[in-house]
Amino acid sequence: MRLLRALFGTPGTAVLTLAVAALLAWTVPPMLRWGVTAATWIAENRRGCAPDGACWAFIRARLGLFLYGGYPPAEQWRVDLAAALAGAALLGCLFARRRRGAWFALLLVGVPVVDGVLLAGGTLGLRPVATADWGGLMLNAVLSFVAVGGAIPLGTALALGRRSPLPFVRGLCVALIEFWRGVPLLGVLFMGLVLLPMVLPQGVTVDNLVRALVVLTLFASAYMAEVVRGGLQGVPTGQREAAAALGLHPVQANLTVVLPQAWRIALPGVVNVVVDLFKDTTLVSVVGLFDLMGVVNQSLKDQSWLGLAQEGYAFAAVLFFGCCLVLSLVGSVLERRLRQAR
């Protein structure tokens, strides 16, 4: 009865409920027919697919490229192991009852080092793999992880600097934040990946992946700084006064009293920045890095699988939705943990 009252309790809600039901009845059955009942799952090429259904055989044939890009198939276990290590460290941060700080240190410091060695190779008997061969969803994950890992401390420093009593420090932080928030990410990527090599000395080169990581980190740090600044403004002034009364140095007060409370307040906004950044990594395909969207676009040019843009983009959308949903769930769990730690 409660559900019926919620759906049909007033004339307005009843009309809205019926309109949504009609929209679902109009759109869902054709989508299910195209994507499930009339779909083709196994075929050697486009000609083997049914004309009125989705050709998921295209996804099966290109799945390795979509997930790993040009990473050598014999070495893809290293990508899987790197992802498993990052996932294990993240689970430790979320659910460990003791030494949670050690788990966070492992996630932010230890995992990047180990995963970098695994992915790049060249040591410990691992075959070197050039960053030009990195691609697919793996590249989106690497770009997001490194950019977020760099944007969190940099954004926090910018937020503190923007509130500094020193005019030069405050003005410099404001200028950096407003610059990176005021320019389009695609324009900065072009500057970093296309224009920068033109001004570097002859013989000096910087890897495209490194340039993209620097640009994404600086871009995300500006947004992270504003989110953290909002959290800092939410901390009562009495907390700082109490820390000063206890004889804590301003740096100690910020690290042990103010920032933990500010981060608890700012966490929903931080998760939003992380999700947006993960989706923004698709822009690197425009400047020559083959992330998931770049690989999908390239695969659509294969003569054996022409005309399957719907399937390719639908698969990419589902993957991105799943990853963003996981990020949102991680943020929700972390919020609950922080509330329990009060």
C-alpha cells in the first residue's frame, strides 16, 4: 500500500508514474529484442550476424583489444596481477579493522611502484612493454589512478595555500586553480601532447603517457582543491582554536585536527571528481593515446566488422557505467567508515 500511495497518491504522481511506465514499455522491449533475443553472439565476421539484432560477436572478437589495447597477449597476466593488487589494497582500506593508515599508504605508494614495475617491465626478468602499447580500459584505469593519486595531495596543498595569510602564496594558488579550472581539458591535452614537443630542445622527448598524466593530474588538482576548500570551510573555527590552545603548531593542527574533518566533509565531492576524471580520460584518444574509446573507434574501421558502431559504443558505455558505479560504491562505503570512526 505504501508503494501504491507513493506512485499514485496524487494526480500529479499518478500521471508521472503512467508516463514513465509508457516510456519504458515503448523503449525496453525493442532494446531487449535487439540486444538479447535477436542478437548474434558467435560469428566470424559481420556477414555472419543477423541483420535485425546486435552483433556481439564483434565484441567477443575484439575483447582483448578493448581491455588491454596493444599490450602483448603473452604478458597480459601482468595487467591482471596489477589490477588484483590494487583491488586488494583498496579492499584493505575499506574493510580492515586495524592499521587502516598502513593500507592507505600501501594503496597510494606501494601499489603504484609495484604496478609500474609490472606494467612497464624491464626489471626482475619481465619483458619491457612500451607505453605506446598500453591501451583499452587498462589505459583509462592507469590514467585515473595516477592522476587521482597526484591530485589528492596537490589539491589539498592548493586548498590550504588559497586560505594562507601570505598574499603571495594565496595569490599563486588562486591563479593556478583558476587557470586550470578555466581552460578546457582537451585544449590543455593538445598543448601538452602536440605543442610541447615543438618548444623542447632538439633531442629531448617526453613520453606521451607521461605528458597526459601530468596534464590530467594538474587539471584534476584544481577541482580537488575547491572540493577540499569547501571541506575546510565546514570545519568549525573552534577546532583550530582548540588545537592552538593545546600548543600544536599550525602544520600539526592542519594535519591532525583540521584536514581529517575537512576530508570527511569533502568526501562526496572528491568521489564526484574521481568519477568525472575517469570519464574525462577518454579525451586522450583525440591526441593519439588508444584508450577504450580510441580502440573502439579503430576497431570500427576493420573491414570485417564495418557498421557495428552501436555495439561498440554500447559495450564501452556499459563498461564505463560499471566502473563508475564501483567508484560510487567505494565512496559510499568509505563515507560510512568515516562516520563510524567519529
